Amino acid sequence: MSRSKDRPRRGGLRGWGGVTGMAVACAVTAAVTLLPLAHHNGGSAGAGTSGGVATADRTRAEACTEPEASLPASGADGPNIDRIKERGKLIAGVDQNSFRWGYRNPESGDLEGFDIDLVRAIADDLLGDPDAVIFRAIPTNQRIAALENDRVDVVVRTMTINCKRLEQVAFSTAYFQAGQQVLAPKESPITGYDSSLKGKRVCSAEGSTAYEALEKKSFGALYKDDFDGTERDPDRLTVPNQLDCLVRLQLGEVDAVVTDNALAAGQAAQDPAVELKGKAPFTTEYYGVATKKGSDDLVARVNKVLVDYRAGGKDSAWMRSYGKWLATGLPGITAPPAPKYRAD
């Protein structure tokens, strides 16, 4: 796609300054290179999936009417849990660039955030140690591949549960409610997910629900790269990692970003020059912990962890984590989403 002729390209990063901007760019690159997906060996994370399980899961996905309904919670062990215990570590696919969700603290070098707290709760339940985790940073467009290629046991990375993804992975019950919203510079004439996007360059992550929303209704926005999905793809409007969109926005290479409001709120907190547009998200979505298809014992066990994590009302582990990481940017949440379970 060609650049808009009436907007000069900015020389520096909006809001963060050159040094921090370069650090962000390096972090994005690191997220892409930290997780090799093409190779796996005896230390792989997941178990194989039988044809019968795959067929049952496919049938369930095709008849999907309530994707947030998951397996009933259970504290029982099983082959996938046994493998994790034998290894002594939970391998978790996470983000390292999403402020307040999963990001690397620049002072300590530690991964922190709402999703990271949940990973540690799962490790504590399975292995009796919240630090018994191998974190693998993965870009947005490789979350499913990481599970399919047995590189991680779980993905806890602001991953929306939906029917399409249920054809490829399994999900826990929902642990957070979010929705798609537009992020743009404060002075932008863009008012939200509406006709003000016409002719504007809009960035989204490959394989994201934001991209799917734009495919359904773009309001005339330019949202798809030339040669998208090929080796010639410039990765400017559709990018591998969601944070790449913020960098593109700061560089003036795009006019707006469509992403989860939960992620966008963290990015607006990082950069005071941008803001969420529109009064509210234009979709309702739920995040879940993803596992490889057929890992029923692990899904049920994660659901048991989530039961405990939600318990306690305002004093629950969930509310404490929300208060620490998310309440400032996403105020007013009084409880986690209630779990839904399948009847079959």
C-alpha cells in the first residue's frame, strides 16, 4: 500500500522518545526469535492427539454456539499433567511486550503482568512452585503453532476464545472479558470503529480477532498489505506481533490500530499521545488459557485453578492481580467473568 501523500513521515517515535522506541523495536524482534517452532524433540510440551478426540473436537467446533463453555473443573491428573510433573516445569507461551499483561520489567528483567500472574498460579497448582515455569515469548500469529508443534503446554497471552480457534486448540473457561476498539493519536479525526476510518491506514495483528473484524467490515479502511501472507508481505498493516502496530502508529506509518481494548489501554498508558477511540468496544470477547487439542486433563485442571483463582470475591487472587495491573487503565471491573461448562 502506498503512503498517504498529505501526511509527512515522522522521523521519531511518538511519545516514547528514540531510545525507548528502539528498545521496543528490539523487544518486538526478540519476541519473534525467542521461540523456534519448526523443531521439537524429547523435551516437547504436549501429548499427541488421537483421531477420535480430534473428530469429537471438530464436531463440537462445527456445532459451536457457546465457545466459552469448557470442560468441568477437575483436580485429577492425566497424561499431559504427568508429563509436566515429570519435567518439573510448566512451559508457557506468553507475551513479553504487552504492558500490564505480559511484559519484561526493564529494571529487573523479569516477566510481569496479569497473564504472568495466572501462569504462576497454574504452575503453583501443578508443581507446588509458582516459579517452576519456562516462559517462551511468542508473537501473536504463532500462538496456535506453538501448541500444535508441542513447544508449549499452555498459551496465556490475551487469546480470545472463539469457534474458529476451537477447531485448532482447546480452551479453559474465560478468565477476562475484553472487546475490540480503535487506538489512534489524540488529535486524529478518527472517532471509533465507524466511517471515520475510510481511507485510513489501519494496523492489526495477523491471526487476530481484530483482523477478522476488519475483514467483515472495514468502513473503507486500508487494512491489508499488498502480497499479504507471502514472502513479499511488507508487514506494515498486518503484522506478526500486535505491539508492532503501536510502533507503526508512532512512526506515522499507519493512522490507527484495531486491537483488544485491554491491550490498547496498556499501550495508551505507555504513550500519552494516543488514546482509545469510541465510547466502548464494538465486540465482546473472552480470553482463555489455550492448550493443544485433546489435552482434556490439562484443560480441566486449569479450570480448577481458575475456580480457586476467582474465589474470594474482592479478596480473590484474580481481583488482586486486576487491581495491581489493570484497574488504572480498565477501571470499574468488579468481578471476573463467571465460568461456563459444557454439558457433554
